Amino acid sequence: MRKWVMGMLAAALILGLAVPALASGDPTGANVPADKLTAIGLNFVWVIVAGSLVFFMQAGFALVETGFTRAKNAAHTMGMNLMVFLVGAIGFWLVGFPLMFGNVGALATLTGTNVLSSGLAISGWNIIGTKGWLLTGEAYDVAVITMFFFQMVFMDTAVTIPTGAMAERIKFSAVIVGSFFISMLLYPVFGNWVWGGGFLAQLGPKLGLGHGVVDFAGSGVVHAIGGMAALAAAIVLGPRIGKYKKDGTSVTIAGHDLPMGILGTIILFFGWFGFNAGSTLAGSDLRLAVVEVNTMMAGAVGGFAALMYWKAKSGKFDIGMMCNGALAGLVAITAPAGFVSPMIAVVIGGIAGLLVVFSLEFIDKKLKIDDPVGAISVHAVNGIWGIVALGLFADGTYGAGLNGVAGGVTGLFYGNAGQLVAQLIDVGVIVVWGFGLSYLFFKGYDKLFGLRVTPAEEIAGLDLPEMGALAYPDFVLAEEQAGAEAEPAAPHRVAARAYAD
Amino acid sequence: MRKWVMGMLAAALILGLAVPALASGDPTGANVPADKLTAIGLNFVWVIVAGSLVFFMQAGFALVETGFTRAKNAAHTMGMNLMVFLVGAIGFWLVGFPLMFGNVGALATLTGTNVLSSGLAISGWNIIGTKGWLLTGEAYDVAVITMFFFQMVFMDTAVTIPTGAMAERIKFSAVIVGSFFISMLLYPVFGNWVWGGGFLAQLGPKLGLGHGVVDFAGSGVVHAIGGMAALAAAIVLGPRIGKYKKDGTSVTIAGHDLPMGILGTIILFFGWFGFNAGSTLAGSDLRLAVVEVNTMMAGAVGGFAALMYWKAKSGKFDIGMMCNGALAGLVAITAPAGFVSPMIAVVIGGIAGLLVVFSLEFIDKKLKIDDPVGAISVHAVNGIWGIVALGLFADGTYGAGLNGVAGGVTGLFYGNAGQLVAQLIDVGVIVVWGFGLSYLFFKGYDKLFGLRVTPAEEIAGLDLPEMGALAYPDFVLAEEQAGAEAEPAAPHRVAARAYAD
Amino acid sequence: MRKWVMGMLAAALILGLAVPALASGDPTGANVPADKLTAIGLNFVWVIVAGSLVFFMQAGFALVETGFTRAKNAAHTMGMNLMVFLVGAIGFWLVGFPLMFGNVGALATLTGTNVLSSGLAISGWNIIGTKGWLLTGEAYDVAVITMFFFQMVFMDTAVTIPTGAMAERIKFSAVIVGSFFISMLLYPVFGNWVWGGGFLAQLGPKLGLGHGVVDFAGSGVVHAIGGMAALAAAIVLGPRIGKYKKDGTSVTIAGHDLPMGILGTIILFFGWFGFNAGSTLAGSDLRLAVVEVNTMMAGAVGGFAALMYWKAKSGKFDIGMMCNGALAGLVAITAPAGFVSPMIAVVIGGIAGLLVVFSLEFIDKKLKIDDPVGAISVHAVNGIWGIVALGLFADGTYGAGLNGVAGGVTGLFYGNAGQLVAQLIDVGVIVVWGFGLSYLFFKGYDKLFGLRVTPAEEIAGLDLPEMGALAYPDFVLAEEQAGAEAEPAAPHRVAARAYAD
């Protein structure tokens, strides 16, 4: 073993043994009164189970992104989606979580025994948190650690969204660095502003704009931020070789395994039941049932709307449109899920299903930004739609006391223009911080180290040069020359194509 | 955007904003006394988590059906399995749920705070329910909405079962319409009769036939009804081209991805733990443990029995038989899961594992009905076996008060012939309503619009003409001419086949 | 139907009806006081949900093992992974569970209403348990049955680990018999010694060695025992044809579907959240949050450490190393998960990630044992590391009263050498019992019936001769001659290989 490995291990060991000795939290729940143990336990079980479902979404993202891209890059695309979790967990543990939730007030609440059935305390115009490092000291506490678990898998969603937009041309090493960037800086700082008691949460109590920015489970915090990073990365990287003809016409590059993409979509849908309803942070918050049904209906209507709209337009039942429509509905309902009725969830999901189709066309054909799996349209565009939808449709039944403001959250159509203003400010900050900082990062990285593999590697496929192995070495693949312009000559394809013409 | 899209959205928006204003339910659980919140919360968490597992079964069905059919139709087969959920959710929300659970008494109970730890109230000889439209008004209530979530994913299972029997030759558009038919009419009306306080549930209290029809988690309501629709569809559609030779001999059409079929089976098994035990509708009903172990043992023994029986007969360890045997055991235990001990679950599962093998052979070779994945044998035949098994083996330990009848549910072998009679009536109604109505529907649809793609499309594969894309465009597929009679010439196949002969 | 089938069914039926009549347990939870029902229900729900996640790990094992081996054996490899569950459930129900947990004291506790929030009682120097047969009599009890559910899926993990080491050359029939051996004898007897109140658990109370052997969720009981069986089987079987050149050089045999391997890894990680935290056996044990985050961090750091170390060494981001590193971290944290802080989990996981790489190289290149998916390095080596790590790092915050010893569990670095001694004794017993008995079994079976398929079958692939069907009949596979030494000539491979050279 190399010396530096030994050195690192020794240092980690010393740190590991020394720091927890300072523990002042409640690492076993011993401070919870016996008569509250079942109630608190229910909340823990709910949050942990829901968080586990959210973790499983990583498989969904991996499958969607890999299935809708090409076989020659499948190990690379799928590999990114496991790696970002590994890196993200380390980055969020090292720096991200304290930045996001380490405000004095917030951490005090977190260490209280009722953390999971109450909101976070707010104090001051915080910009970042400063406590909870390495989950040691007062953060070696069952409540803080439950919160870490749930928030970590949320961060993981944000960090994996850009991989879809960067697929088939980015260096694996650049994705590692980019994942540290997102998990340690981009995501947690913005997260602090909305969920950690930061300034966007305080637009309500301090400036009277409704409840301040409200985002139930992260249409903005998670999806739009991840989508903005995807947009920035896609712009800096440029399109895949063969994606646009010399005259600018967009070429469809078919996904190599549509059943894989569908499986991924179903897994994402499944995980979303944890993502959204788990965000009650309490199993005794019965509103979680409404959250689930809103999630179900928005996703279903979104997928059906996109499927049928595209069928009317193109004559085919397009798998990609159906999947992206369902995901768009899910992204859009994520912010308002707790604040609207199922009827409104249907409306929000239906609009999302159409919006994602228009957006996919617009970004691909007009803006000519190459986003292999539609991550920008699904997560950025519909994330923003979700934030705005909350400002329009919140019906006042839920959210009393959120961010320290009395009464339920109400949107424009229920007479509260201030909430919509807060949500629009949120959109602005997402664009400036999410897109701006990401663009600076990816542009800077590209200048310094280079984001993109060589053209020869890209044409042959990234799997061998980057991962050292083919994804499917036992299968004969169709030949492909210089991207998608030259058509493969596999007999099945040729025979089948007769029907398409 | 087209005008009709705008018009539809405007109408939905107005409806969406107006209707919830009439809400008289309990949309946040505010009416639940504080000291019952943990108890009710536990039930909500249990039902929501179990329901999420049931939702995930959609992935299992998709994989089983796609893996056990051919590559040239994989996008179509897998696509159906996501689409039926989208359509089913809309249909069940629009019409199905109120028809199934909207009886006066049932809905009153549903809005009570103890809904999830008690049975449904029964009143009159109901045929359909009439309340709970669009989850608005008094149905905008956390208890009703929890019930909707769980019942919706159950319906989803019924709606996806026929896709396996219709695979590789049906028009995608026909499956959309068929899914509305099942989710809005076929399933919920029958469901009302057994679970919604309808007339089959009342055979006990009103006619003294045991507890009336009892079906713990839906061997009949879900699986046999779905299986009957599968049977009707398969008959109306007719066999795939190449499935039967001119002399009537059945040709085996191999599934294109056996690992995919196995993954689907494991996912279905996993989801079944939610399907069956979740049907207690209460986390504080400790019988759920017995339900789980019964489920586990019946599935395990069913799979092992089918595997070994087929090995004894054919000399091979057949993947399809093992998977279908496990699924048959799971289907059969679904009705009696709460009412028998693990020892009896082993017996029921073992019989199911043999029954499915006999049924697969009989339907394929004698009846010459082409059911590509064995949906009829697994769900219809073993669904009926499960209903009957309950009438034979229910041991009286559980079900006191069910359908308003005192004492536990007991079957013939424990001295109660009346229960078996009720179960047999259930079987009769399933055949008449489930098969009869489905046959009328599919036959009528076929006459009016045509159920089946053209022979040329079927031979080339449904993916391009129907979905506009190939499932696996990057892979070279073995050539196939005119169905399965002419053998492909791929080198691996030829080499490998030497061992089979 | 053959007569013996009828006879077997009749016998099973008679037994099934007669035995439960003797029931003296609590089959519905009727003996639980109403005011404890929510508390007990929470524990049941937690254990059942966690156990369901553990069941789902079967899909993860199936995918990892199949994805990292060759297409020509994919139906066989994947088929083994479903079959072992079916067989294991039967074996564990027939014999294993009573042997493991049927000690007088243990069973008495199990039938108590507080079973799931307390430890097991211990009495005498037990070697095996003797009660609980067929879950009948006093074992037809909700608490016992919940325990069975959870312990069965744990056993299932042990029984599936060896399939990875035996893949691509073992007879399917031998795996069936081997699975009965593990589920009925190897696993449950050892399990009794640690978890069933057996002699290893009593090294603490009787000999003063800390708390006796402590193994939170089974680094030793499950993973190292399974890994030892894998080691024995791999030795007895010998390497695959083509794995070692005549000069002894190890040849890399590439996995046929890397995305499948990654999906399996993510599913295993997901299931591990149930595996580890579910082992609290109580949803009201708030320590479960720490267990989850320890699990998450150890897996993440393990995967990242292996990925980066291999990148530094070979220049490639290796998918197999990343996956095995994550799994190694998960295996290693499984024993200490409840007894250390997240900071230490990072240390344990990081060491595991490096250890697995060294072990994979050592076993493959030095010992020349052919373990197709690295099961020995992941489960045996890191299982042992996990047991030892607990003896080093347990920080005393948790485990008060475990095995009847007062105070929390503390390891060497917190001043308790006795605990480390107990853990080292555990390692010794694992090697002697786990490897020794497995070696005797596999060697004996090989002599009597033969473990391995013929060379011709192995070269052509096991799917047709063993399973009667190809895994991927519609795809053209690359040709392969006599194992991996002769390279395939598929165009994509050739083109892509240019980059590797």
C-alpha cells in the first residue's frame, strides 16, 4: 500500500476517534421521554423509509439516462450515476450539510426531540449555516442524523440531474469534480436560503410576501437548481458530434434501450412517493396522503398529456415523450404537492406534460442546445413551473406557521399576490445563482482542464477510453460512423425501417 | 399551442378552482384528536408505504411481460405497461373510485378518523357507489385520499394483467381505450360488490353464507378479474402469427431477455409484500406479519413446485415455469393470506405451482389460446384457486366482524360450508361479469375499430409502426422470418442449439 | 397428475390442518394490550418494511452476478438467484429457523409482546434451538412470525452469496442441494451461536469478554458465512475454462452487461438500508438513524476509495471496482453500524474500499481462485473486517444490556480489549465452521454427484443444456472460442479495442 494511503488513513483514524469524544448531542435518543418514543419513532421510520425510496431514485436516473443514450457509452453514463452518489455523500457530509442546515436556530431545533414534527426555527438573514461539521459534536444526534439522511438523498437528486445533459461527451473525471462542486457549494447554499432559514424563507416574515419562498419538496431547490447546472454544462460542452447537421438541422440520436428508460421512469415515479410525502418530515402529518395522491395524479396526467399530444402531432406513441411527460408532471407537483388538492394537481400535471414537449422541441431545434435526455426541460423548466404553480394555486388548507407566518399558504388565485411575488423572486435567484455559478464553474473547468473527451473517443464511444471496459462486450453492436448521420446497416434495422418511411 | 388545448386547460382550471371550494372533508387531518394522531399516522404510513410497493409492481409486470416476449416488440410491450398506469389513474379518479367506494355508508366511514383500522360500513344491496367524485367536496379528506391511493394501485394491477395476454399483436391505441374500460367500469363495479359494501359482501349478513364473499387482498377482485379480461382479449385477438403450425401444433416463441423476466418476478414478489399485508389497512393490525409470511411461503413453494415438476417432466430447469410458479403461488395466497396459517399457505402455494403448469399446457396446447406470458393461467386460474382455497382453509383465527358478521372467517375444513358457497358464487360472478363484459368490449371494439395491427407490422415488429422507434437500435438482432417457424441463423444460437437437440 | 404428487399433497394437507389445531401462540396479536398496540405496531411495520427491502436485495445480487458474468450463462446465473430464495425459504421454514431461534429462552421472549423492542433472552450454553417447527403450535404467533420474516430474508442473503463464486460452471441441481445445506444447517447453526443465545453470544456474560460476540446486522453471521461457503465452493469447483493461461496468468473475463451490474449495486445499497437499520428490530429505537447514515457513508466512501485507488493504479475508472468497493464498505459497516459514529463509519468504509481491491487482486492473481464476481473479497474478507472493526471502534454509546451485559459496547480503542478478543474468536469460528463445513459439503457432493457441468457445456454456455433456453435468443452474440483466450471478432469490439491498446 502506498505511503499516502497509510497517512490518510492514520489521519482519518485520529480525527475519527478524537472528534466524537466531544459529543454533546443525543446519539441514541436517550433524551426522548418514554411516552413520546412511539410518536417520534413513527416520524423517524417515515423519514428513513421515504429517504430510502429517494435513494432508490438514483437507479431510476441511471436507467433513464442510459436507456435514452447510446450503447457505446452505456458504462460511462450508468457509471456516472452511481459515482455522483458516492462523491455527493462525501461532499455533503464534509461541507454541504453544515452550510445548508447549520444555522444556530436551525441546528437548535434539529437537536430538539420534536424536530421531525415541526418546522425549522429561523433567525437573522442567514446566507449560510456554520454548524454540524462531520456530524460530530452536537450533530452526533439522532434527530440531526435523520435530517442528514433525508437531505443527503435530496442533494443526490440535484447532483445527478446534470449527468443526463452532459452524457456521451464529458470526461468522467470532470463529473467527479462537478459533483463535489454541486454537493459542497451550489446546492447547499441555495438550499439554506429556502429550507435552512435563509433569506428567501424570510421574505414572508420580514417583507410580508406571503410565507416567503415556499417549496414543499424541491421543484426549485432540487430540480430547478439541478436543471440549471444541466443547462450550463450542456452549453459549455456543446452538442455531441453528429447531433446537428451542417445546415443546423437537429438529428435524432436514438436511445439504445427503451425498456431500460421505461424501467427508470417507473423507479423514479416510485421513489417520488418518498420524495414528496417524506417531505412532511412526520408520519403523523396526515397531509402526507394528499401529497401522495397529488404526486400520483400529476405524474399520470403529465405522461398521458405528453403521449397524446405527441401522437396527435406525429402519429406515433413516443416512449420518450411519455416518460418525460410523467417526469415533468412529477417535477412540477413537487413544490405545490402539500398545498393543493388532487383536482389542481391534475391541472398542474397536465400543463407540465405539454410544457415539457414544447420545451424539448424549443431547446433542441431553436436554441440548438444538445441535452441527450431532456434534463433541462424536465427539471429546469418544470421545476420553475412548479414554483410558479404554487404561487398561483396554493389553496390555504396547509402550511400554517411555515416560516413563522400564521395561516395556510395561499396563492394568487386564492387572493394572495405576495406569495406569487416571493415565488417569482425564487425563480430569479435560481437562474442567477443556479445557472450563473454553474456556468462559471463549467467554463472555468473547461479552460483549466478540459471538460470533453477527444472527438475520436466520442465517436468510438466513451466506455473503453474512460472506463476501460465495454458495457456489452458479448453483443454485436450495429456499426455507426461519425455520429448519427450515417445509418447503421444491421438487417433488423433496415427491415424495420421500411415501416417508418 | 392549439386552441382546443387552451380551451381544455381553461375549463380544467375553472373546475379545479371552483370544486374544492365546496370541500367539507378533512383535508389535513385537523379533526383527528391529538392523542390519536400517532395511531392514525401509523396506519397512514403503513398504507402509503405498502401502496408504494404495489405501485412498483408495475415495473415487475412490465419486465416480466417484455422479457418473456420478443425484442422486436419490446418498446411496445414495455410501453403498454407504463401507459396503463397513466390511463388507469385518470379513469379511476374520474369514475372508478366513486363507483367502487362511493356508497353512502362506505364514504361516511371513510371520512371518519378510524377508517384505516376498521372495515367499511355496509348499507343496502348496493350495486355501485355514487359519491367521491374527483376527490372533491367531502372526498377532499385525508382518509378518503389514503384509501384512493391504495385502491388506485390495486386497480392498476388489474388493468396491467391483460397486456401480457395481448402482447405482440394489439394496437397501442386499443390498449388505451381498454384501460379506460377496465379502470372506469369492469374493475370498480365488481370491486364494489366485494369490497365496497356491494351485494357479494352481503351474502353473509343477509343470506347467512359465512361472512359473504371474502377476498383479503384480491385473488378475485384484482387478479381473476384482470385474468378474465386477459382471457377475453386473447380469444378475440387470436394467436400471434407463427404461434400455431398448420397442423395445430403449438410453437414455443422464446422470450428475448430471461434475466429481465426474472428481475420482473422478483420485483413483483417484493411488491406483493405491500399488496397483501397492506390490505390490513392498519399498521396496528399485527396479523400483517402472518400475511407476509404466508405470502412469502406460498410464492416460494409455488415457484419451487413448478420448477421441479417441469424438471421431472422435461429435464430442464425452466425459467418461465419457475417464475410463473412463484407468481401463481402469490396470486393464490392473495385471497386467503389473512385467514390461514403458514402451514396452509405452503399447501395452497404448492397446489398453485402445479396448477399453473397444467393450465399453461392446457390453454396453449388444448384450447390453443395464445397467451404470450401466461397471464390467464397465473391470474385467472390461480385467482380462482385462491378464492376457493379461502372457502376451504380459513381457520377462524381472523376476520371477526368482517362484513358485519361475528366470529372469525372459517372454511369448509373448519366446518363452515356456507363460506365455500359464497366463494363459489364469487367465482361464478367473476366469470360472468369479468369474462362476459370483457368479451363484449373487446369484440365490439374489434368490430368498430380493429384490435390488431396488420400482419406486416406484426411480422416486422410493432415498435417502429406503433411507437416510432426501435427498442434496441444499437444491437444487431437475429433475423426472423414469418414468426417462429423459420429459425434465425445467428451463430451463437446455432452453436448453442446443438446441445438442445 | 402423477400419483406421488397426489400423495404428497394429501400428506401436506393433513399435516397442515392438524398441526395448527395445536396452536397456543398469539396468531392475531389479541394478547397485546390496546394501549401498546401502536407501539408494537410501529415495530412490526418497521421490521416488515425493512425485511421487504432486504428481500429486494435478491434482485440486486441477481443483477450484479449476472451483469458481471457472460451472456451465454445469463439465464443460469440469474435463475440461480431466484431459485436460492425459493429453496432457502423452504429449508429455513422446515429446519433452519427452529435451529437458529428455537432455544427455550429465546422462543419464550419471541412470543412476548415486547419481542421487537428487546433483546433475546439467553439460557445455557446452547448449540442449537429446538422449538418453532413449521411455525405451528406456539410459533403460530405474530411476534415469532415477524421474526421469521426478517430472519428468513437475512438467511436468503447468505444463501445467495456463493452463487456469484460458483457462476458459469456449476450444475443448477447442485446449487439447489447446496441451498438446502446452507439454509438448513450451515447458516442457522452458526446464527444460533451469535443471535440465538448460543455460545458465542455468551462469551460476554459467562467469560467476561465484553458483550460476547456482537454483530449488529451480520457482517459475520450473514456475509462472512456466505463468503466462506463461496470460498469453499470456488476452490472445489476450480476456475472456469480459459480463466488461467498455461503459464498461470489470470485472464480477465469481462462481464456482459455493466449497466446491469450497476443497477444491481444500487439495489443492494437500497436494500441495505433495511438490512442494517431494520436490525434494531424496533421502530422506536431511534439509533436506527445513526445506523442508516453509517451505512450510507461507509458504502459511499468504500466505493469512492476503490474507484480512485484503481484509477491511480490503472488509469481507468473501473465500474467493477467502484461497485465492489461500495459493497465492501456496506459489508464492513454491517456489524459495527449500531456502535460507531458516522466519522468512524467513513474510516471503516474507506479501509474496506481499499481492502477489497487488494483482496480481489490477491485471490485472483496469487491464490488463483476463480471468483467471477468477487464474492469472497466482498463478503468474506470485508465481513471479517467488519467484525474486527467493531472490536476496535465501538464507542460505548449503544448496546447497553446486549447479551445480558451492562453498559454500551466498547472496542479496543475505547479501552476494552475483551470485546476485540470475542470478535477474534468469532472470526476463528467463522473460518472453521463456515469454510470447513462448506468445504466438506461441496467436496463430498462433487465426489458423489459432480458439481460441475461438462467442458463442452461450459464452453457453449450453460443456458441451453441446463435451463433449456437462451437468455437472449433475439440478439446476435459475439463468437467466443474456448473461453476468453481467443478474442471475439465483433466489429464494435475491434473498433473500440483500438483505444484500449
